[in-house]
Amino acid sequence: MNIALMAHDGKKELMVQFCIAYCGILAEHAIIATSSTGKLVSEATGLPITLYMSGAQGGAQQIGARISYNEIDLVMFFSDPAHPENAAAVNEICRLCDMYNVPFASNVATAEVLIQGLRRGDFAWRDIVNPKNKKK
């Protein structure tokens, strides 16, 4: 499965800690991320991560395009509600995930439920929707 990781500045450390905790599960999948989030996660976990632009420089749009082309199977976007100026990017990614039936987590509680479902194989239906994009 193709998993996208994004996090606002105030949530990057939480994303890193989450990915450390679930590194074994994430290692079985292809990971993409916005630049600074992906670098931090990769340095902390050793996971190979395809990096896109930073969120503010167009990374959110790049990931949004991949969602639109049905190339992303799960999105974890840890948003920081303390900074409402960042809400537009979260809303757009959430809207696209709703539109294309892509599981979406905007906080660590939801991300944990999704990662446990991923471990159990609950998202195997995404392989039918997205058969061409599997980690080799």
C-alpha cells in the first residue's frame, strides 16, 4: 500500500514518535511524505520515504494529485488546530480522501486505529481499487 505522511510543524515530533512505534508495520509499505516531515521520519526510523515538496511549497498539492489519481491508499496528516491558517490544506486533503474513499487520519488517535487495521489486513480492498501501486 502507498501511505502518505504529512504533519504541521507543531505535530512533526508526534508523527516521528508514531512512526517509530509502528516502524515494523510501515516498513511493509511504500511511504511518501512532504519534505520536512519525511526527512524527520526517515532519519528517526531508517524507513525509505519518497519526499515531495514541503507542504507550504506545494507538497500538499502533489499528494492531493496522487490521491486524485488513486495512487494513495492511506493518509496520515497530523494537523495542528492551534494554527487555523493551516486548515485549508487539511480540508483539501480530507475532501479528496472522502471523494476517493481513501482512509484519512488527522490525529494520532485515528492514525493508531488505521495502523492497527493495516496490520490486520483490513484495507485489502484497496488492492482491488489500486492494483498497480504495490511496494515490491
